[in-house]
Amino acid sequence: MKTQKVWFITGASRGFGFEIAKAVLASGDKVTATVRSKPEELASRLGNPEGLQVITLDVTSEAQAEKAAADAVAQFGTIDVLVNNAGFGLLAAVEEAAAEEVRKNYETNVFGLLNVTRAILPYMRKQGSGHVINISSVGGLTGYIGWGIYGSTKFAVEGITESMAKELAPLGIKATVVTPGFFRTEFLDSSSLTRTGNEIDDYATTVGAMREFATKANKQQPGDAKKLAQAFVLLANSSNPPVHLPLGKDTLAAYREKSAAFEKDIEAWYEVITGTDHDDVTIETAVHE
């Protein structure tokens, strides 16, 4: 028999967050969904069910995150599943991106995720259970032209989650980083994607081409967000969830391509790689130490 869970989902007004909230409610679980503004609109779109609470939250505010977590627990008594979904893209060459644009991307995608996680983990630790699910991106597995800054925020999410999984396991709490590929959401719309105002002509054939591609690819992506949402329901109900869950054939292909390229580099540079230790260190002792 399925045990009813309480979910806390950030960035639920559209895209992945909305579809996950919708699927979770349909499964019989309860949801605290957060939005930056107009909570009544999301509640209406989701049908105002009894098991839904919509809270206004700017994840870049630690104080707001703490209040939202407290309000969720006051409403439902617990938080079993945290989905850190809030975030936005930045399309720019690494050199093109202004310091303020980079800072804002990190404030939401990384520091905002940490604000919410720090606000909710004390409740999970107290109950000795819970599941933190952080949403990354295929750009957090491998670098793409024009997505270096955004991808770096997702590389951070991958590393944060890996460490959290090891730290939280003895406390009865699970952590998973979900890595979606290209899904048909509002991600490439102006509401979710920032394009730098500084475009350098020397990048016209690389990043410029990516800008054109992003415009044409909008709403043509292969991934189905509704199917992704169902995968989240399965993930949260798994007794042995993975630390990494790539979603989409494109993500799987990108991971395998990067792994194969990495192995080729290791083979070509093996003597250099293994030749930097002290002479009295063997591979076995290096691993065990």
C-alpha cells in the first residue's frame, strides 16, 4: 500500500515544477508548491485541491525559505520530498556574460537551492527520513557552446547532491540529482531564459549559431515533461533511489559520449596521469588512502 507523502516543490508556476506538482497531486500525495508571485493563479490552475498549499517564495531569500518550510510543516505536519526545481537559463559565451548576469544565475540556481535545502533538512533530520531531489541539466554533465555559465551552476548541483547523498544516508535521508535533457517546456522562452546583452562578433559562428538554434528549437525538444513528472513519482516511491537519474535519450547519449572521450584521454595520457605521484606510491595504496 502506498504511503501518502508531502512534497515541497520550488518553481511550480510552469514547466517541470507545474507538471510534477500536478502528477504528485494526482497520485494522492500532498504538495506545498512555491511561486514567486500570484499563488492564487497556480492554485486555480491545479484545481484548488485539499492537499495543495501554494506559498510565495523567492529562493534567493534565506529568510523566505525558512518561513516557507515552517509554513509547509505547519500545514501538513511534515515534508517528505523536497524538489529543488527553481532556476533559469543564461545563454552567453563565458566571456560575454557580465558579472551581474553570472551572479544572478548562481543566486537562484545554486545559492537558492542551498537556501531551501538548509531550511528543510532540519525537519527531515528530526523525523529521520526524507528525500531531496535536485534538478540539474544535461548541461551539468557536459559542456555546451553558449551554456557554459548556466551549465556550471548545474555542475555545482551535481557535486552538491553527490556529497549530500553520502552525508545524509546515515540519517535516513536520500538525495538524488535528476538530469533532464531537452524537454518541451518554457525553458527557452523569455520567461525562463536570459540572453546576455553583450554579444561579441568573434563568437558569431559558435555562440551566435547556438542563439539561432535555441530560437528554432523552442517547443520542438524531444522530452515530454508529463512523462518526466511521472518519473519523479516513481523516484520518490522507490525504496532504493539512485543518486543520479538522467532523463531522456539525449542525456544518456551525451553522458556515454563524454565517458568514452574521457577514457580516450586517459589512455592517451596514462603515463603522465600516473606519473605525478611519489615513487613509493602504488595505485593500490593511492586508492586505499
